[in-house]
Amino acid sequence: MAAKCGKCDPHEICEECPEWIFTLADLIMCMMGLFVILWVLKPSPSPPKPEITEEMMKVLIAVREAFGYVPDPTSKDPVDVQMLLRKLQENPIKGSGDGGRTKQPTPSPEGTSPETTTIRAGKQVVVGGHMIFEKGQATMPDPTRQVVDQVAKQVKGHRNLVMIKGHTSLDDFSDDSATAQQKMDLSLRRAQTVADYLVGKGVDPQTLRVQGASTFEPVVQRVYTATAQVMNRRVEVEVLSTLVDELQDKSAVKPTSIEP
């Protein structure tokens, strides 16, 4: 039996204390130290998010709306989700049940004025700027002809009824002796002038309807200055929603010619 060793130097070989024991002990100590460091560095669990009450949600939405905040449709933020739901409830999406109407404005021809003139509300679309005529005249001046050119491009090829309405003004005649028939005739001649011009530009004459309004539908009235009544000497072009085919008798069959 080997004698007991009383030495502590690990570099000296003895039977009771082999050198590998000290190496193993060092490795075990390193591993234990590593585990301690990992345990210390372990992230602490995040605290649970507090639940947003209904009153708190209203306050958060009001604050964001006050600063003009726009919610992100792809966000998972509960406040954004509630803001989007509120917008849908206030302004529901309208599909085909709304008649397929669009909010995209349709620009009118430029003409001499950026605004379209109409004084009647109805199921129709008014195109064109101010189509003004000279006093007592039924011929189109150059600015009016430019507007009618733009109108022709918009209505050409369509089958909707096109109402061409002529108007006269109180200053179309030099005195007050003009009869009602003379005023009506002038308004009709103005409307017919525009209709003939549109036909010359390729518009189907079947779609055109000519009407005279005389002085009965003034745009400006009562406050008459030197130039105020100019707006009353006009022609209006209205595109109706009615199609020409809806008014034509399709049952009538044209007679076919029989060759001898």
C-alpha cells in the first residue's frame, strides 16, 4: 500500500493526488462561475401591459385626433384599430347599392370661365363654360366657339340626350318694344346655331334637342349694371341621363324593298 502523501504541490506526481484531479476541479469551478454569470444576466420578465379601459381609449383617440393623427390601416395598435372602426361606422363604405356614384369631379371645358352655369337642379350633367352672345346677335363669337369645340369632344359618340337651351337678355334689344315672340325667336336661333355647329363637329343630330327660354331664366336679375346682363345672353348645354334609344320605338320595322 502506498504511503500517504503530505505534499500540496500539484506539479509533483504522487499516488494519492494525481495531476488530472486539479485540472477537473478547475474546469468545474469555471463552469459553475459561468452558470452564475448567466443567471445574473438573465433578463427579467416584462411586466404585463395594463388593459386599456373604454374611458382611457376615448381619451387616447381624442388626443390623437386633436393633433391630426391618421391611423395606419396595417397597425396592430389597439388605438389605431378603434380609430379605424369609428371611421367606418361614421362613413360606411358604399358599394353598388349607392348606384355606383363616384366622388371624382368631372372637369368642364375651360371656356371663358372656370365655372359651369346652371340654374335648374335635376338628373342631368351640365357641361361647358359660359357661352355668351353679343347683344341681339345669334352668331357665335370666338370665345363661345372655343367652348363649343370642347363640348363637342365630350358629347361626340355618346347616345345621351343633349339639351341645347338658348337665352336672351333684356338688353338684347335697344328699346322695350320687343315682343315676346321676338325674344323667344332670338333664344331659339342662338340654340340652333350651337346645335348646327355641334353637328358639323360630328355630333349625332338624333341626340340634340333645341329649346328657347327667352328671358324667363336669367342668371343675373334685379341688379343690372352696364355688364351684368352679359351673363343672361347665353346658351346652356345639358347632357341628360336619358338615352336616345329609350325614346325610340324599336317595334317599328322598316319596310324592305322588293326587287322585281
